[in-house]
Amino acid sequence: MRRKARSALRRLHLLAVLNSVWAIPTMLMMRSVRPIVLIRIGTLFSTRIGHFVPDGAEQVARLQQQSTKTVDLFWLGKTCNSQWERMIRRALPVYGWVKYVDRWNTVLPGGSAHERPSSYTGSRDVEGLYPRHDVKIPFLPEETAEALTWLRSKGWKDGEPFVCLLVRDDEYLAQESLHGNGNPRAYEDWSYHDYRNSDIDTYVPAIQWLAAQGVWVIRMGKLMAKPLPTGMDHVIDYAFDPDKSDLLDIWLFANCDGCISTGTGPDIVAGVYGTPILFVNFLPLAYFWSYARTLTVPKNLLWTKSRQPLSILEHLSNSFLFQDQYKDLGIDIVDLTPEEITGAFREFWGRCIGTWQENLLDDQRQEKLWDTITASSACQEHHGWLHRDARIGAAWLRSVEQTVTSPRHVVGDTK
């Protein structure tokens, strides 16, 4: 075993030496022509779909607004989705040799001007690039034909609406080889994210309601903990389908009539392609998508001792990324009930087809929310350009309207 390891290291060392013979001169030439043309190089965060897709779309948008005196070149490492990789290679100048030039540019001093980060905005479209640029990378005719063939094989007919449903659990991060080289949790313990998980069984009544409206519901997911109950009309449990593929993972989200998600990586495909999204059981609230056509209904937060719900301001101020942070501050996380989830589905689909009736008080609550967000230092770093159709669920806002912010319950106060 040690002999094989030493042999592999020697091969890597030899490869690095051989590549330096041409990569260093190329890098120096790139720097020397900077007064005439700026050449920037970099890679994309490609091992997580929640970064790979938006970062790729961001670079496509920036390429369209780029000066003629600037040239950007990219390379890709291991990727989490082969279909999106193919589409990125069709849309961006991606070359394998750029990796070696990039590495030497990073090692040798003076190369910062030539670095191209994967994202300038933390994979969030806070500049409003998606609506203002053509970031919808097209599918090839044969790719669309393959996806439609799969859909029709499930009973779907051309023209019938369908939504993608993605309910997060911990199965993907526990097993996916990209995060542990094939060993479950070998790379990192992801349990600090467990507060974002939901039980798919609590969504069944809402799924049945939506299916009764003639809408196909496609339950998405690369690796999921448990299947949906069988025998539901207009419902496809794609997560457990033997024919699921990287192509369908992307195509379905890009072409659905609506996306319903708890807030996890793949739903960003729908965001990039301008599809309306319902985020249900979403946390943390301060990170909601204000830059897309979204309806967000968060999980409920309660003070452990008083059992009182947090106000809007407290919700926003106590938006943490680690489960223990809520516990340490005496905050309980409570999932939405099946009835609340169904109500969220009703509002979302009503907005999608134009039948939802907004009243004056609901509008005023939304405006008050925006005022709170723009004034909150906890939110400002996560928001910028605001989409006119980004909203928080009407029923949820009504339920917390009367909640009063307690001066004892401020960020960092554990008393």
C-alpha cells in the first residue's frame, strides 16, 4: 500500500514539473499583456449543485456585460452533475489547461488581478443578474426529447402542468461520495444542518390537494430517506425512480410550472430559469430569496421557556446556520403542520395561475416586512436587488402580526 502511495506521489510530482514547463511561461505572458487585455482565470464551485448552478449562471451573465478588453477563462474539477457540466462547457470558455496556469498564478506573487472567483455574491443573485441577462442555457433538442419521453412514460400528457417538489432530509449529505470519497460522513458531520430537514409524510395532504387540481407533482431528490406512499394519481416519486438521471435532475427543474422546496441546492435551477418557487418550512428566514419570484413560509420559532412565537424582527435577528445556535439561545424550531403546508400550497398555486386574492391588509403586512428587512443589519448583507414578486406567506404573516418583540429576546441574549 505504501509503495503504491509513493509511486502515485512521484507521478504527481513529475506531472507538476512537466506542466510547469509551459504553465509558468503562459502565466507570465498573461501578466505581461495586462495593459492591453486583462486575462482572468478561475474555476467554479462544482461539487455542490447549490453553488455550481448559480455560480455558472452568474458567470454567463457577467460574460454578457464584459468589456472587450477583458477575457475570462475557466477550468472545472470534479462536478456533482454531468448534465450541468455539459451545459456550462457550452456556455463558458472552459479548458483543462487553465487549471495549471491558475495554480501557478496563485502560487507566484502578483497574480491577484488575474483571479476570477466562482461567485462575487455568495451564490445569491443579489445584483438581479438573472432577470436582466440571458442566463437560461438552452437544452439540446435530443436532451429535451429524452426528458419528454420519460415524462410521457409516466402518464403525463403534453401541456399538463407539473411542479417539482423537493423536501430536504439528510440522506444525500450522509451518503453522497462527493462529500466523503464513498465513506458516509467521512468528509464532514453535516448534522448541524438537520434543522432544515422535514418529514415528507407531512406533505402528503398538500400533494394530494395539488394533484386534485390537475397538477402533476414530481417528488425530486438524488438520494432520499423514504419514498412517498404509493397509489396517488398525478404523483411521480422521481427520487426512487430507476431511470432518474443527471439530465432529468436539471431539465425537470428548468421546465416545471412551479417548484416547491424546503430550501436546498437543486431548487436553484428553477430560480435561474425564472420559475416561481414556494419555499415551505424554510430556515433561516433572513436568507430567504428576495431576488426571485418566490413565496416563503418559514418554520415556526418559539421561545423555549415562554412558548411564545418569535416576532418578525426576532425571526430575522435570530437567523442562524447551526442548529445548536437556536438551542443555546432558548429557541425551539417547530415544523409547519400538514394543514399549514396545504395552505401554503394553495396560496402558491393560486398566485401561479392568477386566482389568489390579495387584500389590503396583506399588502400592508408585506410592505412592513420589506421596511423591516431594509432596516435590519442582520439582513442587509444577504439582500440587494429586490424582485417585485418575492413575498412571505400571507397566512404566516398574519399569524405573527400580533407577536410583540421582547427587549429580553435580542441576538446574543441567553438569559
